Amino acid sequence: MANIKICLDAGHYGKYNRSPAVPEYYESDMNWKLHLMLKARIEEYEGVEVILTRENQETDKTLFDRGCTSEGCDLFLSIHSNAVDDFVHEDVDYPKSIVQLDGRGDKLGLMLGECVKELMGTKQDVLLFKREHQGGEYYGVLRGAAAVGTMGIILEHSFHTNTKMTKWLLDDNNLAKAAKAEAEVIAKYFGLKKKA
Ligand SMILES: [Zn+2]
């Protein structure tokens, strides 16, 4: 019996957000790979069910609908890498956790951000971030998650406008490490135990 239900969301679809630092890198590809790896790792724990917001990478769905997919879940987590703009910025590398205005995602958001910082070896500290728009959530996926009562977090895996960080994210072995470590953080937060 699953007690905890988690909805994972891969940011963007198709080929989206190409890195100006390492042209082979598309943020959408990394997000898709990592969220599948993370699903498999979370499923190594007992009493947890993981769903995804989309069946394939090519299909788009509105941000709000993606958030709403998490109805009945304990967590909505959207996977991303960040960008300063369309140019290379080697001095900017902080992990960023965007959490909802009510503050309930602060603790897990910070834990996940710290996990990314340690894994990727960012120079800058984690930024825990909230943004309000007209009395509600600014970000569509978090607005959707909030509409169905789910704690929502957008996790930015450093910046694909930074060469070192982008190369790190292009390596599937690193993504596998990230999936394992982030699953451990989520398991710790919800008190999940590994399957025998
Ligand atoms: Zn993104």
C-alpha cells in the first residue's frame, strides 16, 4: 500500500533551452532523463507511488495542467536547470529551489537545494525563492499544484549558462548520482524505508 504519492515533472518538452556554453546540451533532455531516473530511485522505497506529468517528451501540456496532475499527491517536483540569459556566465552557478508562498515546501526545498550544491560542487549557495503574482503563485506549475492542494517545488540544477555545470549535467553518470541522492533526500523527508 502506498502512503506517499509523488508527482515528478520534467521541465519543458522537445528540444528546449539549448546551452550557450555547451551546444549539445538541451535543458529539456536533461530534465526528462533525470526525472525518469529519479522515479526509478524513489520506487526503491516502500509505500510510495510516483506519477509523471507527461507520458512522453514530445508532448506539451500547459504549466497549470502539469501542476494539477499532482492532485492527491504529497509532493509535486519539477526538474530544471537554470539560465541567466542567452549567454555564458561562468560566475553564476547557484542551485535554486522555488517553493510556494505558504512556506510548506521551504524545508524540503532547502534540503534538495543543498543536495544539488553538494553533488555539483557549486561555488554559490542555494537560493530558496518564492514569487507572488496577483495574490497567488507566479509560476504556473506551482499555481496548478496549489490549486489541487499539493506542496510544489521547482528544483533548478545550477545553470546551463555555466560551462562546468553544463558539462556535469551532460554526463549520465552524474544524473544517476543526482537521482540517487535526491531520492534519498525525499525518502528522509517523508520517512520512507528502502524495500527489502
Ligand atoms: Zn527550465
